[in-house]
Amino acid sequence: GENVEQHPSTLSVQEGDSAVIKCTYSDSASNYFPWYKQELGKRPQLIIDIRSNVGEKKDQRIAVTLNKTAKHFSLHITETQPEDSAVYFCAASRTGTASKLTFGTGTRLQVTL
Amino acid sequence: NAGVTQTPKFQVLKTGQSMTLQCAQDMNHNSMYWYRQDPGMGLRLIYYSASEGTTDKGEVPNGYNVSRLNKREFSLRLESAAPSQTSVYFCASSETWTEKLFFGSGTQLSVL
């Protein structure tokens, strides 16, 4: 089955700096890669996703890049703000159903003033 | 429009006790899921129901049972709770043949 590794487990940045979280996956047939954000005590929520037919996707201050050859994908947050502080989870699956999603172990991002 | 609603939010059990976690969604989604979240382990799928009347095992089904009561409701039962089942449990739903998950607010369960 799929195995997803996520690094780092914790990340501290100053407000305004950029943050990068990286994930690697093992199943070369995986073609859907979402990122979920979980604020303290809240539910995980999808913030961005990418499919294997594109190499990069942006949504305002967040972007995801995908390198299919190396089997890794990354979340980039620019101009970080205190409200970006949360745990971020990457995941990977073959397209079609959420039941096949394999999640990474999470990265706790702390944005300091 | 409440989305995905879970009850209870917190629960403390003694080893060997049983309990049922309730989940309901009002988004008319066909698929529903139960995950557990443990420190350093991410989200792991316990059971899912692709549609009303069907249930399937996920990655960590041992010690759990589920019931898809109707299209809206999907319950998770612990028949004989063990300390290893101490975790945060999330219910989620999705539209058929899509990958986007909508999560409930979670249940923090402690088994002593």
C-alpha cells in the first residue's frame, strides 16, 4: 500500500517569512495529493490539492508543487501570519475515492510575532 | 447547514466498557468515514461506508464495529474498550467518487 512521509514534524517561523512542508510517497500510481489544515482543537479542513497532471497550483499565499519523478510534493506558505499556525497534513491516493487516502503524520507550524 | 456533526465531544471509559460514537451529515453525501488521530500517527481510517447499506474495513478496524443507519448517519461502536483505543475520533463524509473529505469536530476518547 501507499506510505506517506512528512517533514518536518514541527516548524517555527517568524511572521512574514515563508514556510515549506515536504511529503514523499511510495506508490507511483498515486495521482491525487491534498493538504489539510487543522487548527488547535478544530477539525481538519482541505486547503489545497493537486493532481498529477500539473506540477504546481497556487491559491493566494499557499502553493503546492509536485515532482512525480522523485515522488514528492510540498506545501509553500508565503508571508506567514499568526492564523497560519496549525497542524498541516499531506495525503496521497489514486484518484476516485477518499477511502484510499493515506495521510502523513502532520507538521505543527508555529508562526511567531 | 451543520455539515458533519459528532457526539459526544468528550468521553472517558473504563477498560471493558462499551460505547457508540454518533455521526450525522446533512450534505446528502453518499460516503462516510471514521478516522482515529493519534500523536505522531496522522489520520488513520478505521471503517468507511461508500453508500447506504455498505461498510468496509479501513487500515485499523480491529476492536471496532460500524453501522450505516441511513444515508445521514454512521455510527462507530467500541464493544470492549481498551487503553489502546484512547484517541481522537473523527467522522467525515464525501460525495461519491470524490476525494474531498468534510470532517466532524471530533470526539476525544480516553480509556482508563
